[in-house]
Amino acid sequence: MKEVSKTISVAKKDVEIATGKLATLSHGAIKLTMGGTVLFAAVTVDNSDSDLDYFPLSVEYIEKMYASGNISGSRFKKREGLPSDEATIKAREVDHSIRSLFPKSFKRAVSVVLTVLAYDGENDPQALTVLGTSLAIMQAGIPFAGPCSSVVVGVNPDNTFTINPSAEGREDLAGEFIISGVDGKTLSFEGWGKELTEDTMDKLLDAADKEIRSINKQQTEFIKTIDKTLDLDPNLYDNKPADEKLIDLVKKSFKDQIKEAMFVGEKDKRDEKLGHIQEEARVKFLEEDEEIDANELSAAVDYVARAVLREGVMEKNERVSGRKLDEIRPLSASIDELPTVHGSAVFTRGLTQSLSIVTLAPKSSELLFDDMEGEGAKTFMHHYNFPPFSTGEAGRYRYHPGRREIGHGAIGENALMNMVPSTDDFPYTIRVVSEIMSSNGSTSMAATCASSMALMAAGVPMKEQVAGIGVGLVTEDGNPENYKLLLDIEGIEDFYGDMDFKVAGTEEGITALQMDVKITGITMEILADAIKAAHAGRIHILNKMLEVIDQPRAELNKYAPRISTIKINPKKIGELIGPGGKIIRALQEETNTEISVEEDGTVHIAGVDPEGLERALEQVELLTKEVEVGQVYTGEVVRIMDFGAFVELIPGKDGLIHISELAPGFVKSVRDVVKEGDMVEVKVIEIDDQGRVNLSRKALMGEQRAEEQHGGSDSE
């Protein structure tokens, strides 16, 4: 590779793209520099087709701690481990942006590795991921319908937009989306918003498209200046997953059977019939021709089934389930499915079902993370589990979440995170887990619906109920301008269709969305129509959910911890915690509570037992109470010295009664007046510069005598 570099403009920022110096054995290697942020994109391609029945594309997004000048905070592990959920989601987004741009018949394994080599804390490397990937793929010279680019669009509170916003100030945004596309068409669309209107989303897409077109044009100009490493002939590949002759043989022999199976109505029967057809095709064709590849034959049967589904939609407005194109499957919902958890709900749409469970814990249970951008914490989490039994399969349960689980969990989290209260108003860590009980399309949206209801059932003061819906798409082959939208898609419509567009929100607006496609982009017109269709579906589902629970419960579940919050002087934190945590640990054990202390003096006390909670609160107030001159205390004599007695005023805080302040007149010995263990009433007469507290018993006795004398004169 020869060394070539060029500076282009991305959202009014200079980005240097360079190749030919690093990773020269890869088929595509692009270094991108924006400010002090550097992303390296490497693409490698196998030298022969895979025998798998799918396109073996892998995308990895890797954040290095050294990129921001950090070393892992763990004492026991300094090497980077598995990617964070955020890094996994970024890799998934790049995959969604490029996968549909490869021909269906292209089966060589392609590996994309994106490594953040430097991060300046301002310029987000995510803005460079699709750009670097697209350039590296085109440099490799493999069939690819690019260039494609992506932009991060921040929605400002006044509904204006910032393209590729800097890290500083993002917390003030009303929404943030990453959008990738080819000229005039969108490939991937994902992010969150604070109840954004459909009109705002349309304008956002227009703003993104303008910038994407500009970046794509600059990509094309750069690629002309460099050599391609493989330069495969694109005419050798097409968008059919199997040989045309084999597809024709399957059509002639099995199309009628496939059509009958596809429109049987019930998923179980449909799957069974299609399975029998696959087996019959193997028996018929593999025995007749040993050169036919079994995977290719299976792909040919799938291709014919796909065509049957699409013909039904495009020619007759007919779906395999018998529903109308804008008809939502039967809905049902319930709450309090589980007796002792803090909140639970079940949401069912057709055969898709999610059971969501809420757990509330003190803020100290927040999720701590340590990544390239530094240490951080989360107090709201949504996790999604997809066990094999949800699809009727006998596979082993996966204890480690895959990209699907992480991605689907993230869209639910995005949908709900701006509807749950802040920790200032509700000092809890909230974890919601969605267990998918049954899967037949749009499980992530069912999980969002169930989770929203479970939060309300738990007594979390949600701002609004949140619902989600999936919208599918079927376009005419060869004429994508002719299309039909499918509201609430089933699994088979997702598999054979062109788009899976998930939209979640409240009655007022959109809170999250995520889209991926199987064709080379979706036009703005289609997206605008899909957003409108999703709005109608969302409102229909919301109404059903509100029939079950229309507002958060006024009281928390009896099994959930109660939390009391008080503010103490930050200087008193040490006195509350005690040496080595001795005092606070003893207090927690005594009251069966959990106590957490923040640097600003905010103290959270959590417990299930109201009496223990109240006792802990009283003790914290006592331990951190300020000792002031003039205050009167009753305390225990804890130590006798020749010069005076020490009295414990509050736990951990003693004061000295000097021998001269023990009693009126001359005191020969301290023990003549008090002994250890006595309870005495004392008055604070001085706190010196060292914080030492001087007490007087004599002063109180004098005040008492004066009051008695004054009272005596009045009675006379």
C-alpha cells in the first residue's frame, strides 16, 4: 500500500483520513483523526467463499484504556476485558449499517475491527465508525454498494440539531440519535429522545441526510486516489442467495406447497410444514444431483417462501397471519404476576410475551463502570434475556448475553430512562429485567411495554407510561418506490421482509427507536410513513396498558426497601463512618438497614423494617449533630482523670468537665462528685480552636439555684 492522506470536513470539523502506513497486511486499513481522537479501521477478507448458510460478517468496536491516558481502576486486572455494553452496541450499529450493502450471494468471511487508539475527551469516535468501515471495505475492493456514512445528531432543547455534538454538554440534550445511510436513504437509525414529535424526527432525518451526502462524496473522491487490494468483479455476485436455476427448480416443484404452508395462519403449523418441505426438497434434489449444496438448496427454499410472502402483501394486501396490514395482534397484559418481587408485569402480543420484573435497591447498588472515558455510574438499568424455550428450542441456556440481548436491553433502557425519576426525587437504584417467555416478533417492544407497567406496579413515580411497536416493510423487487408497511410484524415478516423499525414512546412523543434494514437503504418517504404508522400503533397499545394500570402506585411494594434521606455537614462524615467504618457498620447491623453516604453529606438509609429505619435515622442525626456552645446534654461519664471527667455527649464525641466546673465551691477529688458510668447533665461552655469541648456541671446547678430563688420571691 502506498501512503495517502487527505483532510475532509465532517460536520464542519476537519478529519484526516490516512492509509498505507499501518496494518499493511490487511485488505483495508484506514486511520481517522479528528482533533485528538484517533480511530483505526481494519478490514480483512477470506480468500474463498464460506460454506455457511449466511454471510459471515463480524464487526468489533474496541475501546482501549490507553486512548484516554488511563489504566484500569481494578487492582487485579489491567488488561482490557470483554467489550462494554456501549462498545457492543456501537459494533452492532456498524453491522446494521453495512450488512445490507453486500450482495446476498457474497459469502466470503469479512472481518471489521474498529480500534479507538486515542480519545481527547471531546470528539466522539462513534462519529467516525461507519466512515472508517466504509472506506476500508471499498479499499479492499469487494462488492459493496457504498459509500455509506453516519452522523450523531443531538436534539437541543429548542428542537434545533447539532451534528456530532462534543462530549461536553450532552447531558443537556433532548435526544441523541446515530443515523447512517447512503445518499438519500437510511441504513440504520437508533437513539433516544425526551418525547420527541414525529415532525421533529422528520426534520432530524433531513439534517442527517445532508451531512451524510457530503461525507459520502468526499469518500468517493478519496477512494479514487488509492489502490484496491482485491478488486473483485462485482458482476460475479447478485442479490439472490442461491443459483437462479436451483431457485427455478424449487419454484416448479414446491411453490404451491410453500404457499399453502405460509398462509396456514398458525406459527407452529407453518414452521412444521415448511420444515417438511425443506426435507422433501433435500430428498428430491440432493439424491438426483450430488453437486447441489445443501445450504444453497435450503436458501433456495427460503427465497421462494420469501417471494410468496411478498407477493401476498404487495398484490393482495394479505399477511400470512390473515391480519390487515395495519392490524395489531391480540393484546393482553397483567401486573403482580410474582408475589414477593418489588414489581412485575406480563405483556402479550400474539405469541410474543415478556415477563418484566423490577428490583429497587439503595443508590449504593448503582452500576459502576470503568471504561475509556473514565469511571461512571448508572442507577437505572434494563436487562433483556432471550432463553431458548422462548422459541420452542432445546438449546442450552446462555448465561452471558449476546449482542441481541445487549441491543434489545438497550432500546428498552433508552425508551424508559427519561420517564423514571431522578435519584434526587427517588433515591433508588432501579433494575428491570425482561424475561422473554415466548417469541414471535418484536420482543424488544413487548419487553418495553411490560417493563413500563412493572415500574408503575412497583410504585416508581413514572412520568408517563411507555409503549413500543415494530413496523415492517415489503418493497417490490426491483422497484423500492412501490412498498407496503406492516404494523406489528411477526418473526417471519421480519425474516423475509425489508425492515425492522422499532419505535417506543409516550402519548406525547418518541422516547427511543432502532431500525435495521435488509435492502440498500430506506427512503425518507418510507421512514416518515413508518413513523406515522408507529404512532397510531403506539397509542392503541398504550390505551390497552392504561386499562391495566394508568398511574404509578402511591405506595411501594411491601417487600421493597424504604429509603430515608437526610443531609449532614460533610465534615461530620468521618464521625458517622468511624475508624475503619466501625460506627456505621455497627449501626447497620443493629438496625438491619443499609446506609450510604455521599461526598456532599447526603445520607441514604434503606430498610424494609420501618422501626429499624426510624431507629437508624435517629442515630444518624444524633451521631452527626453539631455540638454548640450553650447546649445542654445528658451524657455518661466515660473517664475520670485527676483534673476532671470526660462525658460522652453524643456517640463518638466527648467533652471535659474540669474539676473546677463540677460543683459550686472547692472540689477536692473528682470522684467525690462523679464516678464512671454516672449519667450527668452538663452545659457546653466552650469549644476551643482544636475542637475540644469544655463542659460545666456547676453552671447548670447555679442556674437551677437562681431559678429556685427567683421562683421563691414570686411565690412570696
